[in-house]
Amino acid sequence: MMNQTVAILGSHGMLGTAVASSLVECNYPVYPYRRPAWDITDSTDLESAVRSAQVIINCAAYTNVDGAESDYESAREVNALAVQELGRLAARDDKFVVHVSTDFVFDGTKDGSYTEDDIANPINLYGKSKYEGEILLQETGCRACILRVEWTYGPAGTNFVTKIRERAAATEEVRVVSDQFGSPTSTKEAAAAVSEIVENQIEGLYLFAAQGYASRYDVAKFIVERLGYATTVTPCKTSDFPAPATRPLNSRFDCAKIDRILKQPRGNWEDAMGEHLGLTIDD
């Protein structure tokens, strides 16, 4: 389905920027939509975006996990109600939607890796709003792919990697939780997966993450060591950092379902992280 027009909602964000770049490289005509000029919660703005293209990729989201605990109305408006309206408009006009979701729909208590068949049970209001968005989108009956991603990082925006780099450059010690596990996932690789989904109009629910698992502490130590900082990385527990929103401790994904449809194999998280840091694993 090459050369279909694609609208990217939230095109200025960390993943949206990477998705736009990937699709342009694949010769898709791309229409970016971003705040403040465009707002997913404005029905007129959303209508214009859906009418502008044959494929709609929703990277727009309220992502302030702690903020959602005190301002759930805003989180729900962006992550759920606007997604419902997107689905309604897409169903009306027979447009294909790719909607980006999150590992935070799970409670993180599973002993093992999550699959698409596992029951969602968000433990914070951000996760609740994202899961409601998935349900509302599916209920509209539009042609859609829901892609749950986790621990994403990239050159655009602020993320765990940029925060660790900044702290390591400024302090002698960095304390990082060692009881949260997942797969650091490059936005470049996630965007490549989105491009394949668009090309083949793949519908359904899928989990996507880099290969391999690590704790937040492991990832921070990898970053600090690869960049040659003398900073000490000290492990601690999630409970040592009280926050308004509870975080899932286990975000490991079993990506066998999406592996069966992607031409490009998922890379190992260390390789992608090394590339992101401007290094190779053999350095």
C-alpha cells in the first residue's frame, strides 16, 4: 500500500518524530500535526487531520504519569475520549489507524513476560486512561492496529536515557531503581515497525519492544559505562522514590506475535542503545 498519504498526530514528540522520519524515507507523503497549532482534543482539528490522509498514526498522548493522578480529566480527554472520536471519524471515512499505547496498561505483577492475551490491569491513572483509549477505539469498529510499546528513547524529547546522561555528567553518584524490569526500546526501531504496519495495513493488538530485558539500574549502568563517566550507579528500590503514580515493576514483553509479521527482526536493546549513544558494542 505504498504512497498512501499519512497523517501523524503528535508528530513533534519523541516517537512521532521518528515515525515521520521513517515514513518519509519510505516515500510516504506525510502530514504532521502538532501542538500548539493543532490539538487532538479539538473536534475541528481532529476532523481536518482525518480528512487529510488515508492512514492516521496517533502518537499524541498525555504522558505525565504523575500528573495524571491529580489531573485525570486532562489525561482521559487526550488518551481516551479523543481516541474514541478518532476511531469514529476513521470508521466513517474508512481510514486506517495506528494507535500507540503503553506497557502501563499492565499491573507488572506477572511472573514472566506479557503477551497480547494477558488481561490489562493498570495500576495508575495514566495507564487507566491509555487502556480506556484502546477499548474505545476498538468499539468504534474502525480498521486499526494498536501497538503497545515500552521504555522508549530517542534523540527527540526527554526520556530515561537523556535524564541519566544529564545526571551522570553533573553528579558523582546516581541512584536508580533495580526492581523495575523491561526492554529499553529505540524510537528508530519502533518507527520501523510502524512503517511495516502501515505498508501492510496490519490490524489487531501487538506488543513491541527491543530484544532482551534489563532493570532500570542495568540500563543506567550501561549508559554511564559506555559514555566513560566516573559516576557511581547505585541500585535502590522503587519504594525509595515515593511518587503520586505507582509504577509496574515488570514490563517485559513477549513479542512473538509481531515477530511473525515483521520483515525486520527486532534488535537487541544493547546494540540499539550503543548506536544511540554514538558507540558500538565492540568499542
